[in-house]
Amino acid sequence: MENGTGQLRRATLKWFQNTNERDPGEDEFSTALRETEEEAGLARENLEVFDKEWTLRYNVKSHIDGIVRPKTVRIWLAKQISGSATLSEEHSEMSWGSEEESCNLLSDYQDMQELVHDAVHFIKSNE
């Protein structure tokens, strides 16, 4: 998420993304909005959602059974236009950061660094 000053939102565990199970009747985007409200306290009316999204695919090892499984994550770009974030117990911290700071935080994740660069380019080209 972008805060209107060119800084990106970084949460320790999640971004504005859909990684959870959908409730009955929900599409992936609706799930991402619901999860954003549940986990960050930001409702749809607090966000300007852009027509920009990414799909990342990678393998993740289960902390329960140790099996490596494929995972798909959908991420949408949004700007916080009102309200304030209040993190759920699933998170330990959240911060705003520049493109460089965000990429440094994601130094082990090339695909996420590329996403950050793409998001910043998109924001700058649509100002």
C-alpha cells in the first residue's frame, strides 16, 4: 500500500494480498479486502485501489508437517486515503518505507523486490 507520500506499507507478515481461504461467495479480491480490514483495520472506503495487481508463485515449507507445497499469492496495489491502520494479533509491526528501504527488508525475495520497483514505477507514472 502507498500512503500518498511515495512510501510503501510493509507489514511483517502480510501485504494487501489474498493468501487465505475465501468465505462462501467471495472472490479473491473480496477476500483480500476482508483480510485487510480484519488484519490492518482498513476498510474498502479507507483505500483507493488501483488497477494494478501481481500474482506470485513459490514453494513454502509447512510449519505443521514440514512438507513443501506450492503457494500462489495475489497482491493488489492500494493507497490509504483515510483511517489509520490497527494491526491484528497476527502481526508484530508495520512501517512505511521508501523503495530502497522496502527492498532492503525484502533482500531475500527477488520477486517481491521486483514487485516493489514495479509498484513505485506505476505510482510515479500515474501521479
